[in-house]
Amino acid sequence: MTTKLASPEMKSLHFNPRKPATTPGDKVVGAVSHTALTIWSLIVILPLLWTFMSSFKTSSEIFASPFALPSQWRFDNYVKAWTEAGIGSYFLNSVIVVGSALVIVMVLGAMCAYVLARFKFFGSRAVYYLMLAGLTFPIFLAMVPLFFVMKKIGLLNTLPGLTLVYVGFALPFTVFFLFSFFKSLPYEIGEAASLDGAGEWRTFFQVMLPMAKPGLASVAIFNFLGLWNQFLIPVAINAAGPRVLSQGLAAFAGQMGYAVDFGALFAAVTVTVVPVLIVYVIFQRQLQGSVSQGTSR
């Protein structure tokens, strides 16, 4: 029997399959999407750059040439905002409150979502739906009863009380977000851990929790942004207590009246924004690494 050799054209067709042709519609969609993303990036980035640049100017320079570079880079604006305006102490209070609330809500939220997603017991669906109801309830409607509750238990105008309220505020979203991640994890892995002698606590912390790292990173970003920029809750619950950064920034802008030092004000805004950008970049890298590890298995 003779074997017919494939022609060079057939070999090139077999080993180098032709890519699908790009249609004019694909080009239009690509051009429109890239244009929209470019415009959106400029809308977000340019105000941040302008704020950062203005933080090194005096008020007269900002009004005279708002878009020009500063004639002299004045770092004393940051010193004034950090010391005289008290932004340093407000920043420390925000780090303590948001950091503590974030750790507590991530641990409690992950544990609650894991139990609701992996175990069936009486009332589990009711607990889950109550968590969802917490997402639909407007936070400003709870300010008055929350004020009296915190006053009754002696935590009004205190940083621990504000931390506790932050935890309760972020817990429903954390449970809702992580529920689907734990629900999608294969049950065989938990059974294999049980066969190896691991208890429920060890299975959760050493097996299931690391597998949910993409979800944990994502919800940590959203929770940090929401808690760091929170203004209504501190004003209602912590009006006479140690101020956090959002309260201090509003007080700094209001106490100057008509003689606003815009250079120091923009420096204070920059101090407020920079930690958010740093935390987002750090968690974004962890998120990408977790996703790549999950897809390589």
C-alpha cells in the first residue's frame, strides 16, 4: 500500500491554521471601546494629577495659573496639613478603625459565608436572606436608632464603637460576595481533608480559605474603599469623639471660612487619596496572582 504524502499547502494548512479575519464591525467596536476607555481614564487621572500638583502651590498661584506647574514645590503645605490641621492624628485614627474593622469583617464574613454555603441546617436560608436584606436597607434610615443603641451600650463617640458599626455595615456585603465563592468550591476537597484527619476549623483555614483568595482580595478592596471614604456614619456615631480622616478633612475645609488655604487643603486631600491607591494596587496584584494560580492547577 502506498501512502500519499501531503502537499506543502496541506502541511501549512494543518500546522498553521489561518486566524479568523477581522471584520469592519470588529474594528469599529475596538476603536469605540478604546476611545471610551481613554476618555474615562483621562476623566479619572487628570483630576488626581491636578490635585497633586496643586498641593505644592499657594492659593494665589492656584487662582492665577491653575493648570501651570508650581513655581516652587512647597512641601510645607503637607507639614501644615499634617500638624496644624491635625491630619496626622485623623489619619492614624482612620488606619486603626478601618484596619480593625476590615480584619474582623473579613474573618467573620468568610466564616459565615462558608457555613451558609457548605452546610445545610434549620434556618440557614433565613439567615442568608436576612443578610441580603441588610444590603437593601438604606444606611441613613438606621442612623437615629443606631445612635441611641450605641449611646445605651456606652460606645457612642468612641473608636471601638465606630469600628463595631463599620463591621456591621460591611458584613452583609462580605457574606453575599463570598457565598458564591465557597459554594463553587468542590466538595471532594473538603471530604479529602476530612479523610486525612483535618477537622472543620483546619479544613476551613488551611484548605478552603486559601482557595477563596480571589474572592477575599476582591471583597477586601471594596470594603476598604467603602469604609475609608465613609462620612455619614462617623458624623452620626462619632461626632464628639476622636475624628477619622473624612471628618477631619471636612472640619479643616470648614474652619478656615473664606480664607481657605487651598494648598494645604489639596495636600490633605492627597494624603487621603494616596493610601487608597496603594492598597488597591497591592490587592490587585494579589488578586491577579491568585487567579493565575487557580487556573494553572
